[in-house]
Amino acid sequence: GLQGTGRDVDASMWALGSLGGISTVLEVMSKEGPNRPAVLRGGVLSLCECAWNATGDKEELARLPTALALLLDCISQEGTAAFSGSGAGGPLMTESTTALGSVLASLTPHVPPGRLVDVDRGVETLLK
């Protein structure tokens, strides 16, 4: 479950996302993620799947901007950590960027440029 440190946490977060959707993943990430990097990583991986499944669900689409803001924060923190030489900017940066692409792929058909600042920031982040 969520008490582990590896694939078991990834699987648990995936299951939570499949059953409860984006809001459940974001809730667990906000409660457990700051102190548990494995939960944060599993949540980021789960958001990839949740984003693709959100395209046909208006409620899930409405939650994507919150996931987008969280992913932009993760990428910013990972970039800062990598830049400072702490070594923490590796795998989560790649996974967060992948999840960012998934969220944007689902969200951008519904949000024109300039309408939501985080969408514009996300696209700029992917282009860097």
C-alpha cells in the first residue's frame, strides 16, 4: 500500500486514481506527498492515466487545472533541486514532465491560449 517505498506505492496510487479519479490522487498527494517522495512519485504517475481518462468526463476535466498547478510546482521544485546540485532533479522531473504533457493534451482543446495562465506556463515549460 502507501506505506511502502517503491512499486507498491505506484500501484496503490494508480488504483486510487482509477477508482477515485483526480481529486482522490490530489488529496493523497497533498496529505502524504510532502513527507513521502514515493507517494508524490506514485501520484504523478497516476495523474498521467487520470488525465487521459478525463477527456470524456466534465467533472474530471474541471479538476485538471488543479493537477496542472501541482505538476508545475513539482517541476519547478525539481528544477531548483537539480540546479542546486542536490541530485533530486532526476526521475521525478521526467515523470512530472510526462504527466504535464498528459494533462495539457487533455486540457488544451478546451482552453484557448491566454485564458488560463497555468496552461500557457505548462506549454512554455514543455517547450524548454
